[in-house]
Amino acid sequence: MKKQILDGNGAAAEAIRASNVEIVAMYPITPQSPLAEKLSLLISKGNMDSKCVCVESEHSAISYVIGAQLSGVRSTTATSSVGLALMHEVLGVAAGCHVPIVMPVVNRALVSPWSLWCDHQDTMCERDTGWIQVYAENAQEVYDLILCAYRIAEDKNVCLPFMVCMDGFYVSHTVQTVLTEDDDTVSNFVGRYEPNNLYLNIDDPMFINDLTSAEEYTEMRFQQRQNFENAKEVMADVFKAFNDTFDREYTLTEAYHCEESDAVLVCLGSACGTIKHMVGELRAEGKKVGLLKITSYRPFPSDEVKEKLKGIKNIGVIDRSSGLGASFGPLGLDVYQSVERDNELNIVKYIAGLGGRDISEATIRKMYNILLDDTHRNEQVWVDVREDALRLRIKK
């Protein structure tokens, strides 16, 4: 083990390098570009035994990686925002063909208006495409979760592609001390890639991604559903093995001072670090508050959420995605469907942090106060929107 000063992009590159990835197909996009640059530099200097391929778009990148993995080569790409949106058509191919690609995604808002900054709309738009999704709080988690992701995705009972999501700039460009492991230990933990289910082999030919009739389509979707059910157990097992090997603990969800709390926020991503800080501040003031951090968004750990929020009467769910046209944001809907509901339960659905707006200490304090004061019971609250929102850029 050694300590390195890395940002989230650097942590991702280091984890990919140590995991014996042989093909890197990249198309840079802000704020993912430094990750593409770091990987290409590692390869050009001979520090990574891999081939770097510069493609003409994100659509081509994911297509290239699917072909490489089907032929038995561990491969990767990475993307963000509109780049992920351009991949949309091919994401379903990876999932439906059970290709266990591990892909870092640097979260950035979608258009319009144009933004280079963080929110979760890009990955939330892909939540039902058949990819596992986990969200990292910081650069250390980026490194660790990528190592776990290879072992989970490639398990013969899972065989699903895997997004490791990190908040653009908040995680991708913020440096911290990251504990990294020696290459032999990582290689032994991650294991060797061996394609299962579908593969390209001239000695054992098969049709892959062929036109399928209604006679079989539903059953093939059901197989993917079963893989997600298997993934929950496999993820728990891999997280335990990771802790046994590297002494760093991960779970599908993390309860932080939820016991006997009067109000709990539910969140994923980098904002969880600030919320933990504010939990300490508010508890010192005598307010019983807590945090439920969601690490695994797909598969969604409904049973764990239900158990860890049991008895909590005031729950605030933070969505960094607007969920336009719905009464809940994406995370809010999954939490609402998971908890035990009664007449006393108060679930406030917060929309915050869009387009890179900071989820600040003041915003978090406001969220807890709304829950504790019971001022917006069971409502959706755009908690950080400006008072003059409807007058902004109005044509007169």
C-alpha cells in the first residue's frame, strides 16, 4: 500500500491501470478529459500494458469496447453528460449481451441550457438500460469501487456492465490522499477476465445481438432482471472480500447516525461528505439528525433502505436531477417505494445542486430545518432555487 495525491480522474486511471485492462477506447469530454489523458499517458510511457484507441465519438468508444470484451479482452472507456447520452443506443447492447464492461462516468448536467458542471441527470437517464450504477463520495471511493466493479461485473452470476459514477469537478478534479495497493495484490483480487455467456470465438460460433421475436424477447429481459437480483448478493460478498483484503469497508448503503434520529436525509455522491459534517454540527446543537448514503443505485437496495429508515418519521431525499414532470426525482421515487408508509410519515423530495450549484452547509441546514419544522410536509421542494426564478431571462 502507498499514499498518492490523486483527484477522482487520477484515482480512476490508477485503478484501471492496476486491473490489467488491455484496451482503452477514449473520446474526451469535460470533465472526463483528464481521465482519458492520464490513461493515454500511462500507456505511452509503458506504465500500462494496454492499447489506447482514439475513436471519433462516444458511440464508437462503447461499440469498440463491446467488441473487444466479447473477444476476451478486458477493455474500458469513460464518459460524461452528452457523451453518455450519445452512447445510449449502445448501452443497451452491452447490457443485453451481458458484457461486463466497467466504465467510469463523470457526472455532468445535460442540455439545455448548456452546462459543464455537475448534476446526475446524465446517469439517471440511463438508470433503466441494464447497467449497474454505484456513486462515489470521494476519490478513494472511486479507486476502491472500480476494483470491486470488475470482480462484481465479471461474476458468472452477474455478467452486467457497470458504471462507477463520480460528481464532475467535486470529485473528478478535487485532490486528496488516496491509498492505493500494489499491483500483484490488486491483480489477485480483481482476477483474470474470462468471458461468460456470450462471446466471439471462431471455434464456437454464435449469433450475438440478433433480431429477436416476441417469442423470446420478454424472457431475455427477465434474465437480465435475475442478474440484477444476483448482483445484490455478489456485491455484498465482493465488498466483504475487499474489506478482508484491504481493510476498507463498503456496503450497498451507509447509515450515518440514523438511529433514534428525528430527521434523516437520503443522498448519493459527493454531497454525502458535506452532509456528514453538518450532521455533526447539528447534533452538537441538540438536533437528532442523520444521513442514509446510497452507494448502489442500481441494483437499488430496497430491503436495506426499508430497514435502515424504519421508524424514521421525517425523511428528506435529495435528487441532483430535476425529474421533470414527476412528483418525485429518481432517487426519491425509489426511496418512497421502499419505506414503510403510515399517516405519520413525512417524505420531502428535495431538488438541489443542479448544473453544478453547490449543496452547501446552509442548504443542508435548511433541508433539516424543513423536516424538523414540518413546513413542507410530503412536498417536492426546490430547496436552492432563487426567488426570482420565473423572471430569469424573460423576453420582454
